[in-house]
Amino acid sequence: EAQVTQNPRYLITVTGKKLTVTCSQNMNHEYMSWYRQDPGLGLRQIYYSMNVEVTDKGDVPEGYKVSRKEKRNFPLILESPSPNQTSLYFCASSLSATGAYHEQFFGPGTRLTVL
Amino acid sequence: QKEVEQNSGPLSVPEGAIASLNCTYSDRGSQSFFWYRQYSGKSPELIMSIYSNGDKEDGRFTAQLNKASQYVSLLIRDSQPSDSATYLCAVPSGYSTLTFGKGTMLLVSP
């Protein structure tokens, strides 16, 4: 089954404790992206990757890191989480970032709470 | 910053009615447009994409695009309670990102 997977689905942590949220897709997609979704603010892009070893900042990159060492994986790293990073996080992928191929498919989401 | 605007709603319609959801965008160069449906607490699901002016129909869903006026709409015919969700409009920004509207909540009452 073609899908985007994320782990963990739920995470409660404390301020300053480094964490990684994994994202993997099995569709051989070039483009991958991370979003956070907060009430009243909608989906906001954190980072994206056009291909392996190519990453760039989205609208809200502060406090986050990413890497793209393999085509299928795009982990999101919070080196020192803070309470304002409490949010619902989505990973998404698409065949490419061009036209019709920019149809993005989303993972199930990770609900993160930072105390 | 490219903008995508949607009425937040909620839009309330009775079962069996037509629901009309609208989206305006600021980037005149946009060529592709997407509608996503998101149930509460779930991930967005792509339901329609449209690339040229006019209408595109898929089952009970019709997407309408008017590039001159910079709006795209989604019509849902014969609305069902299961259509109750938030509908997100998405438009590419440049060559690398999708900009999402904040979504319109649709409530279909039995």
C-alpha cells in the first residue's frame, strides 16, 4: 500500500529533551515536506526537501532541523523542544514540486506536547 | 508571501443540498490547484485537483477554476453528514512549496 508513515503518533516530552519524529514514504517521491498545524493558523510549512541531500526552510523553520540522506526518509529533529512547539505535525510527499506532480500525500500526523 | 484565502465558516447545509466552498489566491502565475478534506484530528486527504479554467467533475465533487478572477471553488452535490469536515485549498508558491488556506469548516445536518 502506497503511504506516508510517521512515528511516533503521539509524544509528550519535556522542555529541552531532544526528539526525532520519523517520516517515511514508499512511493519513490522526490519531494517531502514537514508542516505543523495549530488552531487558527492552519498548515504552516517547516522544512521541505526537493530530493536527497537537498533541503530548505519553509515558513516556520526556527527550532527545527531536518535531513534527507535517503529518498524515502525525512526525519524532523527538535534539538531543544519548547512549549511553543506543541502542535500537530504532518509529513507529506509528492512525486515532485512541479504542477500536477505536486499533489501531496500526507502522513497520519504526530501530536506533540512539550511540557 | 503568497496568500490563499478561505472563509473559515462554519458553512452549514442540510443533507442533500449543494455545498459551495470558495478560495481566492494572490499569485497570478499559479497553474495548479488542490482541494483537501480534513476530518478533525486526521490528516488532509486530497480530493480534487484542477489545472485549467472551467469545471472538473469527480463524482459528487466539482472543482471550478477562474484564473482571471483568481478563485477556485469546490461544489459538493447531495451533501452527506459524512462530508462534514474542514476543506483546505492549496496553491503552489513558486517552484517548491504549496501554500494552504486555513480551511472552511463544513457542517452537513441530517
